[in-house]
Amino acid sequence: ILQEKKLCEACVFQIYSEPFYSCEQCDFILHQRCANLSRKKRHVCHNQPFMLHTTSGAQKSRCALCDKKFTGFMYKSANHKILDVRCGSISEPFEHESHPHPLYYSEETYKHCSAHGGGLNMNIGMFTCDECDYSLDFECALLPKMVMNHRYDDHPLFLSYGDLYVKGKYWCEACETKVNPRKWFYTCFDCGVVLHVSCLVGDFSYIMPLRVGSITRSNKEV
């Protein structure tokens, strides 16, 4: 059962139907996959190995790949490059259900993300397709497929990868402005509620509630 306020201490995603571990004495919860994260690993973005740091405290960090602030577990290299465990767990070829072809890491920063079609990606890289012009930045590649937010709907909200054949207009339940139906958005299959990705998964979505503190910035040099 998806519960809005039950969050994994490692990745800060909501707990859904996948297996998880929980403490009987406090609210500490881990997805089973997060409890089994590799302690040391190589990553496509960097030539140095990353070590897993499992301190789950109030201090916020910023991921070098998706540029999002986060709390929870992290991967850290010897030269202090920091990745959240979502970005740190990605490998290639990267398979995403929004696209039929495998995606590969590229340091080309002049491409537009196909999910939102906005400005040029200014991070250190993104995932691109060798067979067509499709590309995803790390932030969009790792968006949760399902989110529970009772402020907007009592049902789960699912990530939609756009509808090329839609007729009519979509309006965001949160900001009450138009939603481009050809770009990614969240929707309720029961009620038809629609929200911008940025309105539902905002800047603080990967920070545990009531966790305050300074931000540890990552060294972004490769």
C-alpha cells in the first residue's frame, strides 16, 4: 500500500508494494533494494570508485548528476563527488519504459531533455539514445512512477510520458495553469486530475520532512 508519509531513509522515495525493512522501535524504514545497495561501485560518470555513506541525518547534500538537494544515503568518491543513491545506482545500458531503445550516458550538455523539452541540460551529462534523438537528464530519468499526495487526490498519481493524440486542454490542479500534454505529467486514472511534474515533485521532494541543516555541495569536476 502506498503511503504518503512513509519514506525510505536511503532514497527518500515513498514505500509502495515492494519489500521493505522497518524498525519495531522507531520509524526507520528501508526498501529491500536500498538495504542491499553496493558498498563500493564504479559509475559511468566518473573514473574513481564511489563508497556508500549510510548516515541518515539532518544535513542536506546536492547530487552532482541531477542537481537536486537530498537527505538520506549517498555515494561519495575520493575527490568528494557526491551522488544520491538514486543517481548512484544507475548503470548502462539504461532501460526506461518511456522509450523503446537503450540509453547511454553522454557528457554532451547541449541536448534538450525529451521529458520536459525545456532549456539545455547544464549538468555534467545525461542519457541519450544512439538510434534517435531521445535524451533524458538524470532528474527526469529517475522520477517516481507513482506518487501519493492527498493534497491533490486521494488516489495514486501516475507518471504519464505524454499523449501525442490528446484533444482538448489539460490544467494543473496545483498551479491552475496549462499542462503541455505532449510532455511528461502526473495524472490520476480514477479522477482525471493532472499535475505538472514540477508541481508534484518539487525542489524538496528528496528531503525528509522536518530535516533542516546546511547543504553539502558536490565537487562536479570529472
